[in-house]
Amino acid sequence: LRDSFVPRAVKQNQRSICCVRPQASSYKVAILGAAGGIGQPLSLLIKMSPLVSALHLYDIANVKGVAADISHCNTPSQVLDFTGASELANCLKGVDVVVIPAGVPRKPGMTRDDLFNINASIVKSLVEAVADNCPEAFIHIISNPVNSTVPIAAEVLKQKGVYDPKKLFGVTTLDVVRANTFVAQKKNLKLIDVDVPVVGGHAGITILPLLSKTKPSVSFTNEEVEELTVRIQNAGTEVVEAKAGAGSATLSMAYAAARFVESSLRALDGDADVYECAFIQSELTELPFFASRVKMGKKGIEAVISADLQGLTEYEAKALEALKPELKASIEKGVAFANKQP
Ligand code: NAI
């Protein structure tokens, strides 16, 4: 599982470290919204990780059966289930990584922002509990609109006096996974080799794949850049429409989120070369939050990779400017929501 998540270039750097370190299964991971379309396959994938000692599955309903089912897999982690707000604190105590896919998904015709009214409150209340029970944990926000829910989480953590911007991540890994897949298909490359940084945010035009920074180095015509960029930006909608009312991306999202969890655990475990894209508090642009590649370590984000934004093509530079007003508005909407009086 672990090998399949990591591009080859990254793996080669890590191999020497991985070989000498015994694979102790010592980390606790909580999934909030574990009975949902993303939560279930994500729980299964995380159950396969050798680095996890305990998997805490939380939802407002239907999580007992999911936990019973997954607990029969003969991998090291112990699986525990927690139902409803009264069990949330116990779910979170002592946890190293909290993953939040709780909330409603899109239906055809909806934008991610249409989910704001419901998901903003869900994320706010869950992050309050995280602040109270495991303030040191890495927090992975999957619930949409990520461009607003991450700023909400930051404000909640600030209000509770426990905000560490190095440990709060909006999960944009699916944009990278999609970009890697579509570019490899288009250019007949081996998937394992391809790595495309995706920056900006996680909705429509705010998703900006930097195709000029693709590894291995590959050239694209203007038409290919336009076609790939638009497909990557609309890939979520492609799935929403294909599912025709039955939800949004769940399986590929679970795969992407499991990769991000695995990267976080490797970082916590001391691996020195862990790089992922994520939507984070940022000084890379004038916007307070921005998705970019980061280097992850034991204490969270160790460095933001600013080089990706240097030497952009004209197309990318224009797209970067074009996304800023929408991303700014989504961030401000989240901040305003978190700070409004109850
Ligand atoms: P789903 O409806 O299948 O599952 C959501 C789960 O959250 C349900 O089990 C529900 O009971 C639970 N839930 C609702 N309120 C809760 C609360 N207060 N506490 C704990 N659990 C609660 O939805 P699905 O498909 O799993 O999507 C979840 C979220 O992930 C959506 O907001 C969706 O837009 C987002 N998403 C994000 C992506 C990304 O790239 N970041 C990609 C795809 C989806």
C-alpha cells in the first residue's frame, strides 16, 4: 500500500531510511465521518497501514457495523467505534492524526460552496472537540468547501488558543492524484513516475495544476495545457455527474486521503523526505491560505516549496491571478462564519 502511494523519485530518497527503521505500529488515527462514502473505504485503507496502532472510527450513525467489519482484517491496528457527540471526546483522546470527511457531498448542479451552510457547522463543532481533546494532532480537513472549512478550523483553533498552522491541512491530494493520472494517460508515461504539483485551492478555477513543473520533465502544447487544466479542475464534477445524484468522489478520495495520512505518519515517524501538496495557512501569495507543496516533518509543515511558483508559464501566471478573487472570498466567508456570534 505504502509503495503504491509514493512516486518513485520520492521513494528512492526514502528507501535508505525505511530499511533501517523497524515498522513500529504506534500511531493513533481518528476518522470523523467514518460511516460515509469516503469514510468507509478510507478506514479500510488506513487499517492496512503498518504504522497505525489504533483506528478510531466516529460518526453520528452506522459506525458500529463499519468498525466490526474492518476489525476482522488481520493487520496490527485495533479498531474502536464511537457514535454521537457524547463519545467524541473519547474518540479523540491521544490521537496523532484526525481526518475529517464528515458532511454532505455534492449532487449534480451543485458547487462545493453550495455545501457551506451544512458543512461549516459540522466542521466547526468537530474541530472544537479536536481542540479540547487532541490539540497536538495533525488535522486533515476533507469536508467541502475546503477553501472555507480550513479557515473555519483555523479560527476555531485560535479561539481555543491551540492553533498551530503547521498542523492544519486541507486535503487537496485528490487534485494531485487526478493530475498525475490524466498527464500520464495523455503522455503515455508510467504512472509511478509522474508528479504534478497542484496549487491554489480546491474548487473549480482555484485548482491550478502547474503542468510546467511536471516530473519527469514533459512538454505540452497550448491545447493540451488547456484541456488537461480544465479536466483536472472539473474532475470532481465529472464524478458527481456520473454518479447522477448518488454523491461525489468517494473511492478515489479515500485513496488520496489514505496517501496523505500515510505521508503524515511517515513524517511523524521521522522520514526525512515527505512532500505533499495541501491547502494551508501560507505566505506564498497575498492570500492567507493557499495550496502548495510542503515538506512535512514530525512537527507538521517544515517548509513551503516556494520554487513551484517561480518561473510560471504565461498561462499559469494568468490562471494564478484569476483564481485569487474567488479563493479570497471563500477564505473570508469561512473566517466570518467562525467569528459570528452564536
Ligand atoms: P457521505 O454523505 O457519504 O458521508 C458523510 C458522513 O458524515 C456520513 O456518514 C454522515 O453520517 C457523517 N456526518 C454528518 N454529520 C456529522 C457530524 N456532525 N459528525 C460526524 N459525522 C457526521 O459524504 P462523502 O461522500 O463521504 O463526502 C464527505 C465530504 O467530503 C463532503 O463534504 C464532500 O464534499 C467532501 N469531499 C471532499 C473532497 C476533497 O478532495 N477534499 C473530495 C470528495 C468529497
